[in-house]
Amino acid sequence: MSLTLYYHPYSRAAGVVWMLEELEIDYELRFVDLLTGAHKQPENLALNPMGKLPILVDGEQVVTESAAIGLYLADRYAAGRLAPALDDPQRGTYLRWSLFAPSVVEPGLMAKSNDWSFKESQAGWGNYQAMLGALDSAIAPGPFILGERFSMADVILGGTLRFMLRFKMLESRPSFEAYAERLGQRPALVRADAKNAASMAEHGLTR
């Protein structure tokens, strides 16, 4: 088995399980005990000097950062299905919204929740209301980011949105709730949620 995900269900690696389930290929979950600091041990730092999860190992290739892992997996294992082809005009939209989650949504929410002081013109995430409006513009037409076509962009952006709505980190809108509900019906996401729940139970973890 060449695909190994270094994993903890309380980390962003939980979302990568959904990515892998959408591929419908074999993979191994390698549990990393965050509570004991295993992610900061030399063997893990050799793979990711940031000492963070997720870490995906595919043969000799190491990929970190959730969005990068999603884009890598879709191109390598589901090109034309979960990732538009290189010459497909929709690829621009696909990349745009895939990267919107880590580069705009996450820092934008951190800035708001921690009352950061910054100049909007100098921050890549702009302001909170603009971020919400941009999200709405991507999601509201539906049913997915690329219209009728589900893609890895929905796993990356949708996974972030779903998590933040669940823990009330993001202001709710009807379009956001409807989108999250549609995603929740994906068989791959149902399987991923079950695997994450089973891992929590196995390791005695509770939220």
C-alpha cells in the first residue's frame, strides 16, 4: 500500500480522509498521538518540519497542507473526474475556490474572532463581510462549485465550511446550510465521518 496518511481525527487530517474516500482507492491511516506530542518527534519532523498534520506519503512523495493534498490527489488519481483537465476552462474556477479556504476563509475568521487590527488593503483575506459575500457567490448558484459537477474543490472548500458551521465559527446563511447538507449526502463523506468516529472511539477521544 503506497498511500499513507499520518492522521489524528482532531486535526485537518480528518478532512483528508474524505478526500481519500472520494478517490475510492486503498490507503493506510497511521495514527499520530497529538496529545503525547508524537507529531513533534524526529520521524514526523523529517516529513513535515512544521510538526503538523496532515502528512500524506505516496511512495517517495510527501505532501503536506490540506488543500495541496487535495489538489495532488485529484490530479494524480482522479484527473478528469475530481479535477478538471489542464486545458479545461473550469480549472481556473476549481483552483480559485480550492485555495480560497486556506488563504481567505481561515485567516479571515481568525482575524475576526481575535479582533486583529490590520489594514484590509494589506491583508490577503480582506474583510469578513466581503469574504462571506464571496463565499455566497461561489456556493449559491449550486449545486456545487463547478455547477452540476462535483470536484475536489467542494471537498476542500466545503469541508472547511461544514466544519466551521458545525462549531458555529462562521455566520450561517441559507446557501451555506443547503450546500453543507448536499455535501453531507455524499457516500464518501458518510464513510469518512464513520472512520473518524471509529478512530475517536478506538483511542478514547471525545469532543
